[in-house]
Amino acid sequence: MVRNMKEHLGHKVFGVVSDIVEETGEQAFVIGGFVRDLLLEKKSKDIDIVVVGKGIELAERVHKAFRGSHLSVFKSFGTAMVKIRDLEVEFVGARRESYRRDSRKPIVEDGTLEDDQNRRDFTINALALSLRKETFGDLVDPFNGVEDLENGIIRTPLDPEITFSDDPLRMMRAIRFATRFGFKIEDKTLDGIVKTASRIEIISMERICDEMNKMMMSERPSMGFKLMDRVGLLGYILPELKAMKGVSKVGGRAHKDNFYHTMEVLDCVASYSDNLWLRWAALMHDIGKPRTKRFDPKIGWTFHNHNFIGEKMIPSIFKRLKLPLDNKMKYVQKLVGLHMRPIVLSEEEVTDSAVRRLLFEAGDDIEDLMTLCEADITSKNEEKVQRFLRNFKIVRRKLKEIEEKDHIRNFQPPVTGEMIMEMFDLQPSPTVGILKNALKDAILDGVIHNDFDEARCFIVSKAAELGLKPISKIEDGNGKW
């Protein structure tokens, strides 16, 4: 059993705090995640120090002891942060908390270390190390948190129903820690989440998504979403994902469970990439399937256009979850909308035209798209999987060849809309759009090269079909007519 961890408190800040509290007669303890991560042999740059006394005043004195450190004081919360190079040390006075039914904001009073440990979310986060001289490094572990760490258990210090009802965000934190560490949520604690799941509705989506994003960045994020479903949280947070669960059968013909398929795809993508938004694309890639599910007596279950329906669903999901509505959302939309294209290509003859169009639409996200599509092959038929993967290699080779030859990725046609208007003395109109799209299609289909002279000649010819004649010459960016 771990009793003293003095050897792990070598950073100067611990000695400084020890000297100050020796002088003031207060008690101070390192508490929470820093201690937990020490025992798990993980590095942590965030240190929480609880003071049985005045936390802000202690922070101010520590700040003065470190030249170049930065102090932030949050009086309304009774906390202060000292940033020492890449280390963040937060100070707070020991406190006891009580809650109103309709709020997760506690009524706070000064308290003892025991009070402060009682209010902690989980036993593994209630561990404390003394910083007083005579007990420096001694472990205070009233809830057997070390044993829970050793056994891989998530457990609340007090009654879980009260713990989760008081602050329902702790339910998401339990799932996030279980997912991050690969731990098991203890049965009574899990049951407490089930009984209080509806309380999650009083928590802001920003806070929920912060936990979900951290969960998404774990080694096996599917564990978190399966737990969310098991305890009843998924329906409150992502009902679109819950709607994917289950298998329908007609005449003995069934489709795969799209929820568990998505979990496989998510974990596969996570094993290849630490891009959060690629992981979100994996989570959302089949989100349109429940709305497009149909049974055809001839071919069985179909999900026609589920990628396009899913693409349209994403803005409302992101808005509700308070996720960014900027290029990150558009990136997820793009990958969801395009994720069937490489699969279709791999099943058919890979034509230059189809590859050009995929390169044009995917742009710089083509590699991420291919990663998602390869992860999407989850059939239990190993021969089928290997056939798809072999065909994907052909698609990848074609993508590289076409890109090197035609420079299609993110290309802009060499004759612009402004040039077309100048050449034919046109105002902005559908006619200009028709000519621009015809030029783009001609290049993508390989009718002409991505070349100024060929593009100009094509536009003149296409315009003639519409009864238009050029009234002036146009110049490319290099002064060429």
C-alpha cells in the first residue's frame, strides 16, 4: 500500500508551498488528478492544491516566489491559478458544498480536508498528499482510491445517486474516465447514473461536449458511447446515434446493426489518427441511415443517399451540441457526404474522370476521406474485406497519378467567371454559370486539359452553342491572350 510519495514532489513549487504553510500554520495538500496520474505513472502539468485556510493568499505568495510566473485570481470562485512555465497550479480553500435540486451550482462554505474530499467526484480523484513539513508526501486516502486505481474501478466517494444528482456532469466524467483509462464503473455507481440520467438535462451542452470531446480522444472512444447508451444518457445527448441501434428483419433478411458498425469504424479511425474532427466524421458517417432505411423485396435492405441526408443533418446536430459551426463542421459534412464515393469507385472500374471529380471535391481532405472509407469496411467476411482493401490501393494509386498529371486538387478553372463576362460582355447571370460549370466538367471529364488556351477555346465553342460571340480577347495571369 502506498503511504508516502515524497520522492514524487521534487518540483520547487511544492517546497515553496510547504515553507509558506509552515509559517502561516495552515495545511495544504496536493489533491485530485495530479496524485491519480502520479500513481498511474502518467505525466500531468495541472496541479490542484487545496488549502485549509486562504487559497488565494497562498497563491499570491507563491506567485511572488517565482519570477516570470503569471497569477490569475477568480474571486467569485475563491480560486487562483499560478502558471509557472508549462505548469499550472490552482489553489483553492477547502470547502463543503450543498446543492439545490434545480442547479449544479453549489452553495459553498469553508470546510476541512475531509469535507473537500467528500465533495470529490470519484475515489481516484479524492487522493491527497500533505505538504506540511512533518507529513510531507503522506497520502490521505479515506475512500481506498489507491485500491480502486489498482483494480481499475470508477466509484463515487459517497452515495452515487446524491453525487450525480448534485452535479449531473459527473455522470459524463465517470464515462470519460472509464473510457480514458479502460476502467470499469462499479455496479452501484453505474446504477446511480441510470437512476439520475435525466438530470443531465440541466447541464449546458458546452460542458457535456467538453467531456465528450475528451472521451473521443481516448484510445478506444467506442467504450464511452456504449456506456452512454447503457446508462440512458445517449438518448438525451445524441438521439440520432441511438436511433441507429437495432436490426430489422423481413423474411429472414436483416441488415447490420449500424450503431455497433459505427463504433467499429470510430475505433479504427482512432487507431490511425488523433484528428478530433475526423473522429467526429467517423461517428457521424452513417447518421442518415435510420431516415433512409427501406426494404426492397428484390435486393433487401437499402439506405439510398444516407450520406447526403447525413451531411444535411450535421449542422443541426452541431448547433444543438454547441460544437463549432465553422470550417470544422464543414469538414465533417464534406467527409460524411463523400464517404461512399471511394467505396463505389473500388467496386467499379476506376476511371480517370471519376478520380478527378473525387480529387476536386475532397481537395486537401482526400487522405482523411480515404482513412475513413478504409475504416468503414467492417464485414465479417474476411475475403470481402481484403478485396475492398486491395481495390482501395488501386484507387489510391490512381489518385496519386491523376494529381501528379492534372493538378486537380483544389483547382480553379483557368478561365474565370469574370473573364467570361468580359469576353462576351455579359452581366452576372445563369448563362455565366452554365459556361463555368461546362468548363469545370470538361476538365474533370478529361475532355480538355487544365490549360488556359484549351479552356478559352472550349468556352468560345460552348458559347457559340448558346448564340454568343466573343467581343474582346481575355488575358491570363501571365499576360497571355
